[in-house]
Amino acid sequence: MERWSSDRLALWAAAGTGFQVGAAIIASRYALTETTPAALALMRYVVGFLCLAPVAWRLGLVRFAWRDVGPIAVLGVGQFGILVALLNASLLFIPAAPAALLFSTFPFMTMLLAAMLGREGLSWAKTLGVGLTVAGVGFTLGIDVLRFGAGHEGEVWIGVLLALASAFTGALCSVFYRPYLQRYPTVQVSAFAMLASVLFLTVPAFAEGFFAGPPDISAAGWAAILFIGISSAIGYFLWLYALRRAAPTRVTIFLALSPATAAVIGVILLDEEFGPGLAAGIAFVALGLWVMARAKEGELHGRGS
């Protein structure tokens, strides 16, 4: 019963992260009309760190072993800095829809990587669940997902490789986080990893001229940034909480909820169309998550830390 409860909480935490990312996508669309990508990422995680730091302080400072400081910092930079930088760079060569579909291979890469490292077992149920959610993301994104643009073929492949590299970075971080999450409290790891990402993101933000003067952002823009930052702090804590208690593939598959969430919010708040593609996408994502949830326990949990 205790094991079942822990698993169920991990699933809800992973689902919460999927919904949070989807909501943040909508808010980011608005915020990016008033600032640049690196500046938004920096402000987002500064707000997130300021939310997590007092909680971590209240719970008590943790002394990380010196051998773990570097890896946890690198994982934070990879999760927040490198992953986003690669995905944004891919958009210079291919449109957003195919880039998002390529990024949705994140859980598939996680599944293969975890299996190669002996931390999870492969199964038909897991493969089917991941495949259904990727198909669901494709339906959600619509027909534009098949349009890679009319640029030079070599440039298109650069964009494809960058988007896949972004997904692979996320898969690496998801698999390698778990030993540190089982060694240290989740809140403290979250705060430290986010601080490392803030330090990293000051470099591209500086290159964009963010520190040249006060940001010219409206009150509504600041409200969007605060929402993104606060929700990111909550979402990242939920993400690491889930990774600590469940197999990486089982956690990352819930990221398929983010494009569906963004699309539904767009329908409600932005009067975007709710077409058959979106309905089919939500159905496929739900079916994929159901297949994963119904799989045998032994097929889902990692074999080791």
C-alpha cells in the first residue's frame, strides 16, 4: 500500500509538471513579445530560485559532497540552459511545430537510455505508451507538424539534429538525476540546480544586451514573467519529486500533456480553434498515459539508482 501510494503521488507530480509546462508555453508567447528568449529564461529562473531558496533555507541547508556538487550543477545547466538553447537554435532552421514533435521524442530517448544503462527494463507496454503519446503530440500540433520549411535541405537537417539533441539532453538529465535525488532532499537539489542555471543563463542574456539598461516590460509582461517563474519553481520541484520516486520513462511521458494543455488554454483564452486534430491528440495522449499506468509494476520501475 505504501509503495502504491508513493507511485501514485509520483504520477500526479509528473502530470502537474506536464500541465505547468503547457501553461508556461502560453504565458511565454506573450512575454516574448516584450523581451528576448535568453532574458526571459534568466528572469524565469531567477524568480523560480527566489521561490525555492527560502523553502530550502527553512528546511535546513544541506552539505553536498564535493563529488556531487559539479554533477548536480551540470544537470541544472543542462535542464534549463542547454536544453532550451538547443531547442531555440533549432527554430532558426525549422518551424516550431516539427521542432515540438521532434522534442516529444524525449520520453522515447529516456526509455532507451535508461534501458542501456540497466536502470529500466524495456517492454511492449512502455514502447506502446510512449508511441501513442508522441502520436498524440503530432495530432495536437496539426498539419503544420509535417512542414519543415522550404530552406536548403542541409539547413533543415541542422534544425532536426538540434531539436533531437535538445530532447536527448533532457533524457540524459532525467536518467542521471535520480541518484542525487535519492541521496539529498528534493527541495535543496531543486534550488541548487536552478541557481546553477541562473549563473549559466547570465552569459546569453548579456550577449542579447539584457544588462545594457532597465528592461522595457509592461505590467502585464511582468505578471506573465512572475507566473512563469513561480510556476516553474513548483513544476521543477514536482518533476524532481517524481523522478526520485518513479522510473524516468514513466515521469517524462507526462510531458506529452504540455502541448495539449497549451492548445486547450489557447482555445479557452485566445479563441483558437478546437478541431478534430486537437481532439484526436488529446485522446492519443490519454490512451498512451493509460497504457503506461496499466503496465506491470516491474516493467516501470528502475532496477537501480
